[in-house]
Amino acid sequence: MKFLNDGGPLFMYSLLLLLAVIVFLLIKVFISKTTSPKSTQLINSIGLFTLTFGILGQIIGLLSAFSYMQQTPVSQQVIAAGLKISFYPTVFGIFIFLISKLGLIAFTWSQKDEASKS
């Protein structure tokens, strides 16, 4: 859980909340076993939002790091560590995006299997 604080609590905990919403919606869709365009569109939209929100977190982190480096001389090790940390929100956003897409793919696949059984 250290990476949640390292990657910027505002972005990382917001992304974690969105992950919980996506998982809830995916479970709801799988349990109901009916195609709800509203739910699938919502999962798609939230998944894409997490991707862009993670990238926004990285850009804001990099901008603040560059403004600090402009004022103070910094070693290469500090720059490398800062760049590594700046990727946390982006990677977490991509991870959540992939979960949303894989969940919808699995749901679509299960729907086609059930349709062929009938």
C-alpha cells in the first residue's frame, strides 16, 4: 500500500475508488446475466477515465518535479527515483483500464456461450 501514498494520494486513492466501482459493476453485470447497455457503457467510460486520470496524475507530478529541479540542483539518483514514482498513477490507471476491458470481454464471451446453448 506504500505505492498508493508514493504515487500521490489524491490520484491513487481516487483510482482505487474507481477500481472498486468497476469491480462492483462487473459483478453486478455477471450476476444479472443480462446485457445492460447502460452498465457496459458505464464500465467502458469509467475504465477510459481511469486511464486518462492516471496520465494526468503523472503529468502533474512531473510538472511539480521539474519546477523543483529548476530551483534546486538534484542528483541523477533523485531524478530517477522521481521518474519511477511519477509512473505509479499511470500504471495503476492502465491496470484498472485493462481490468474493465477484460471484464467486459469475459462477460461478452459468456453471453455468446449461453446464446449458443439455447
